Amino acid sequence: MSRADLASQTCSIARSIAQVGDEWSLMILRELFLGTRRFDDFLLYTGMSSHLLSKRLRKLETRGVIKREPYAYRPMRHEYRLTGMGRDLWPVIVALKQWGDRWLVDGATPVQIRHKGCGHVTIPEMTCSQCGEAMSATDARARLSEPFENERTSLVRST
Amino acid sequence: MSRADLASQTCSIARSIAQVGDEWSLMILRELFLGTRRFDDFLLYTGMSSHLLSKRLRKLETRGVIKREPYAYRPMRHEYRLTGMGRDLWPVIVALKQWGDRWLVDGATPVQIRHKGCGHVTIPEMTCSQCGEAMSATDARARLSEPFENERTSLVRST
């Protein structure tokens, strides 16, 4: 199974992984959420090669996660911005940040988040949309849809 | 900059990406959260090659995300389970799921989550730890720590 195959799986997790679940797409997203817009700055702050950066930006643009906008005309220069679809990836990056803060960093968090709404420094958390309680893995029971269940059963049968 | 370099960045997002931010580690995590424990089942449901699966399982074990436990002795067989550190990655997988459900899937979600606490089907969301309101990218203001800011400035100076 290749990356392309992940994109055609029934599972929305696999599909998301196919779109943005690689190191460099995630690093570009980190930068976009930190306000980086220009090619040379992505290059500098992610440490990617220019070739790979071009490739990933093109992929993210094709998938609708980012858009290019001109900021100079002679010569023509573009900057990159998140689309609405791209901004919706914020919880993914925040979840990676919280995990890193908890398990991989000693001391103060490298990126502090303030909630504009209430004005406080916040540690965003996953909560239940129904009761508002914070949720973790052990609080959740997953149930697969029939098409997803069937897809998995057919994998078993084909072995 | 390579994967190894990401792990030594000040930023906790980059560090998390270095640990689990690749397609196949994320697919293995999906399976672990769906209850998969055995090598052959990971192989089947992720579609990875056996070589790559061994490599990623070893990496996740070395980093403390999963642990191996014997389930048969003649011959010796192991199954794989999330550690506490690994279970803490649940919000990352859930965030990928929500994004996929919203942007990449038509119709019903392939994986429905029920909150054991309140008993309802839920769509977990990122909320502010201070005021409890749901948060999105536009509600957040990021502030870099001094060490992280200095690291970025030194990259600018060294060009």
C-alpha cells in the first residue's frame, strides 16, 4: 500500500494522513500557524531542501490546504497562506504540541498559546462535544461504520 | 535538516513530528487506538511492508510510545500496546479524524466515537482550558519562548 492508497481508504484518519501526515507537510503547517508566509522563510525555519519545499507546497496547494497570493509583481513573488481547510488543521498541530510539551520538553513550553476570547494563556484540550468534559483515549469507544468494517473484512478474506 | 535534527529543535511541535509525524507511525497509531495488537494485523490493516512495519514498531518502542508483551511462549510471540505516553497521542489521531471527516469524506464518519463518561456519540473538539470555549486557529495567539525565539534568530544570522 502506498501513500496514494491511503488516500482512497474509507477511513478519514488514513485520508488525512495521506494529505498532511508527513514530517515536512507538518513542519510547513507549524510555520504557517506561526505566521510564516514566504518561501525563503519556510526554507530557513524548517531546514528543508528547496526542492522538497517546492514539492510539498505544491502538494498542499493542490489539495486545497494552502493558497498562493502575489505580494510583488516585478519580479512576481508569491506568499503562501492557509485556506479555511488548512486553518482547520490547527487542532492537529496543537495536539502534537501538547504531546511534545508533556513528553519531550523539560521546563516551559516553547510555544505559549493565548485564547483571544478570554484573554488567558491556555492549554487547549480535547473535550466531549456533548457534555464538555475533557476526553482521553480511555474515555472513548470507537465504532466503525459498515463500509469501513466491510473494507477491513475484505482485507482478511483476501489473505 | 534531517528527521534527527527535528528531534533536537527547541520546538515541541518539531520534536513530536520527529517521533511520530510520518505516515506509517500514524497509521500504526490509528490501529492501536482501534484495538489492533498483533504484527500480522498491523500488516493487514495498514498495508505496510513487513520490513517497514518492523522498523516503525521498533522505533515507537524505543521512543517509549508502545511496549511489547508476550502472548504466547512456544514459539514466543509478542503483541504491541500503547504506553501511557502513547495513549496521550489520542488527540493527534482524533484531530486528524475530525479534519478528514469534515474535508475528505462524504456522508457518515467511518469511525464514530462514543464518550464513555456521558454515554453520547461525540465529536471531540479543542477547547480552552481556562474558559471551556471551543477554539480554532483564529482564536489563538502564539508566543514563542525566549530560547525558541533565539534559535530562530540564529538561523537568520547564519544565512
